[in-house]
Amino acid sequence: MQIVLATGIYPPDIGGPATYVRNLAKELFRMGNEVSVLTYGQMENGQWKMDNGWKVICVKKSGGPILRWLRYARALKQQAKDADVIEAFSSVSVGVPLWISRLKKPKRILRLGGDFMWERYTDRGKKLGLKEWYERRPKSRWLMEKLLGTFDHIVFSTRFEQELYRKNYWLKENSVIENAVPGGRPELHRINRPLRLLFVGRFVNFKNLPSLIQAMPKLPEANLTLVGDGPQAADLARLVEELELHDRVLFVAPVPRDQLLRIFSLHDLLVMPSITDISPNSALEARSTGLPVLLSKETGLSEKLTAGMVLKDLSNAERIAAAVLEIEKNYGKIAALSAMPGMQRGWDAIASDHLRLFENLLNHA
């Protein structure tokens, strides 16, 4: 089967879609399919490289969204006109170019693990969670409905988001393919003094990281490590200086998975205080090692995936601090739950789910 995975980001870029697409490409290729990846990147437009057997084609980012979309649409016409399936991993940065391309042959699939319009809303400093934002009936829904209608099938990473979209949009065929759950041997964590807190992920507004930093003065017996990067990085660094927390808050650039596992082993608690976190892969990674996880209660992860995690309202600094202090008080019990074996779901299962979907769409063309 000839498969094109169309994404906005791809390693070395960081973020959930980048990691997801590379792992999916690797497994689909291993299963005997012809796979190529189209992505925005720093190389010259149209340049490509091989990544363990599959081609990665680059579209230049420069020139603003219209020019980027037109370049991406041209690349799709060149690279995907004979493909059986195109799977897009962004509703706007990839979905709009796919719409413009007017490709006829490939079946079009959109995989959603986030909400583009809501994330742009939070980029302006707004604080409504995803559910509440949809309850306000946002005006931008018309554009998303138009884009969703250009795809043959929508794949959601969680039932949480699927139910929201079914309620707010008219959808064609849709299904859920849950994320991979890393394997591993969870180890029992012993509490350190001072308490070692950790965040791993993109430094973007909906992650609510200013509130996490503002909670630190209320947690004088704790240190915080922030692993990642993103558009909020400079603002977060300034906030740390303003609060005179430079000796208790450490910034670490994104690291490979083996180094990340080492970081998990050195900390006491992963804190993910997002306004809404649809599918937080870092939480699943940490849980697989036995590291206790404090996660926003508005999450798309199912109960079986959040088993052993602590879910709380983490919308402001006061609530974050209160939740951390409660976990610290009951750390032995919570760490023991986190060290229990959890659900495992490998990339072979993810790829097999995708192939069944692709074959079903092609067989019912």
C-alpha cells in the first residue's frame, strides 16, 4: 500500500505529532508498505532525505501561511497523486493545503490529537477549557466544519474529543485509535527532600506553565525542572527571574527518550497543569516508569490510561500548590499505585489499527 503521512512537524522538531508520525512511519514501513512523509522544515523546498527506509520531503516554512499552504499543496500534488491513502496530522496547516491540492485518487484521513482553533484561542492568553470553549459556540466553528468535510474519515486519539466533535460538527465517518502506551517496568519512587517536580512538553499557553511557576513560592520545599521548548520559553524565564526562583526552577532543552527516562527516575512527581490536555503522551511515558503523575482533570485519556495518576483541577497556582502538597502528604501510597503495572499498547498495534482502517476505506471506495 502506498501511504503518505502529511504533518506540520517532524523530528528534530519536538511535539506529539512529530513523534507520532515517525513511529507510525517506522511501523508501517516494517509491515511492508511504501511510506513517505511530507512536512514543513528548514531544508530547501522540495529537498528530501531518507529516514530508515522512508522518504521525508520538506516544505519551506518561510513567507507566511498562504505561501506555505500553496507550497505544501504543490508538494502534495507531486508526491501523493498516486498514493492510496493520505493521512493528515493537522487540521489547518496540512488540511488547508490538502483541500487546495484537489487530489482525487488518495483516500483522505485526518488524525486529530488536539484542537487547532482552541489552541489559537489560548495563544491569546485566554483560559477557557476545551469543553467550556465549545459551550460558548465559537464563531470559528464554520471553518473547521468546512475542513472536516473535505476528509473521508476522521481519526480521534480519544473518545473525549470524538464526543465533543460529534456534538459540535457534522461529521462523516469517524473512529478512535488511542495512542501508544509505552512498555516498561514501573519502579517504586522514594520521595526526595526537597521535592523534585517535573514538567515535560511544549512551552505553549494551554499548558498553563505560568501558573505552575507561580505555585513555586507556595512550595518552598520543592524544586521544578521544565524539559522542553516553545514560544513561551522567554516569558517563562522572565517570570522565574521576577519571582526570584532561579535557584529552584531549571530549564532543560528537549532530550532523547533514553535521557528522558533517566530524568523521570530522578524526580518525584510529573506535573501537567494544562487547561485541557487531550492526549498527554508525557504522562503516559512517566507512568510507564512508575513516576507519579499529577494531571489536569480535563483530559482525554480514558480511565484505564489514567489508572495510577492523580487528576485535579490545576487551573491556577493555588490549586496546583494544594494538589502538590496533598500528594506530598500521601506520597508513599500514591507512589505504590504508580509502580503497579499499567496498560501497554505498542506501535505495532497502532499501525495495525491504521492499516485496517485504510483497507476498509479502499475496499468500500
